[in-house]
Amino acid sequence: MPTIILLTLSNVFMTFAWYGHLKFTSKPLWIVILVSWGIAFFEYCLQVPANRIGHVTFTAAQLKTIQEVITLVVFAAFSVLYLREEFRWNYLVGFALIVLAVFVIFHKW
């Protein structure tokens, strides 16, 4: 559970670092890059321990899969709530296919 919490928090920082500046297009790119790097620092401070802790229980491929699902959930909420973008049906279908990939990766074959 600590791994999931840390990965979720790190993805919140990552999403703001990568996409938060889209609301501030009038700012110079160099400023946006520096601010994004500053935000990304906190993402790394959470991501690295999450992977270190999680690798005791999960394989690296499983950790990456968990992270990608969390990233999609966080990004979907971010794009709707922060960027005020529409969540379309095809996004949901695409996310469902990724959940199918999660099943394939985590299933004991």
C-alpha cells in the first residue's frame, strides 16, 4: 500500500510538471521549464522510494504497469478538473484496454 500511495502522489506532481503550464501559455518557455523541473524534483523524491519499496513485492514490469494505470487515472482527473477538457468515450475504451494489459501482466500464467 505505501507503494501505491507514493506512486499516486508522485504522479500528481509529474502531471503538474508536464501539463500544468498549459494554462500559462503567456509565460516564457524557459520559466516554464525551470518551474517544471522544480516540481519534478518532488515527483522523483516520491517515485524513487516507491519503486525501491515496491520492488520487494512486485517485479519491475509490474511496478511500471501500476504506475501507468495510476498515471492515466491522475491525468484523466487532471485534464477534466484542471484543464477543463472533455473526457470522451474513446479515452475510456483506451483505458479499458490498458486495464486488460494489467490483467495480462499480473495473471499467473
